[in-house]
Amino acid sequence: MEFIKVRLNKSCGVKCRESPLELVFVIDSSESVGPSNFEMVKNFVNALIDRVSVSRDATRVGVVLYSHINVVVVNLQQYTHHEDVKAAVRRMTYLGEGTFTGSGIQRANQMFQAARP
């Protein structure tokens, strides 16, 4: 598995941190990922969540977990504080079965129906 390093802009400032954003993570929990890599992905997602201002007016976060099934862990309207989203991500359990990426992406697209204009 190859990970891409993302450099987060620390000088983003208030304006871009609080601009309205709909952010949906589609997280692979299939057998090929493995339990240890799954934990790394959860940590990565939580690190990104720390970099945005989660609120009703700024960034709304959604999370879809997929393997042989797909599960909406957090919908875009569910939480208005980053600690709540991070706790939901930490509670995700590794599914470890088949890889049905298309259905995970499809579920994420459905979530965007609740997105702001």
C-alpha cells in the first residue's frame, strides 16, 4: 500500500479554514487494507479533521466506510464539532472482507444530496 504525503498549509488563516466546505471521506476497510493500515487511515483522517473548522456554517464532514458493505458513519448534518466526528472515526471497526469501492463512492455521492448549495 502506498500512502501519499499531504502537506497541510499551516498559514491558511481564518478565511479559508472557515469557508463553507462539504467534506466526505470514503474509507476502505476491505481485506487488502489490513487492520494495522486501517488504523493508520483512521489516524490520517482524524489529523485532517483537526485542520478544518467543523461547524454548521463552515466545514461539514461525512464519513463512509466500505468493504463488502458500505456504512454511513457520519452524515453531513450529524455533527457540528470536530471532536464528535473524530470519535466516530475512532469507533469504526475493521470489516476485512471484499472490496466494493464503487458502492462506497455511490453512497458518498448520495450524501452530497444533503450538501449546501
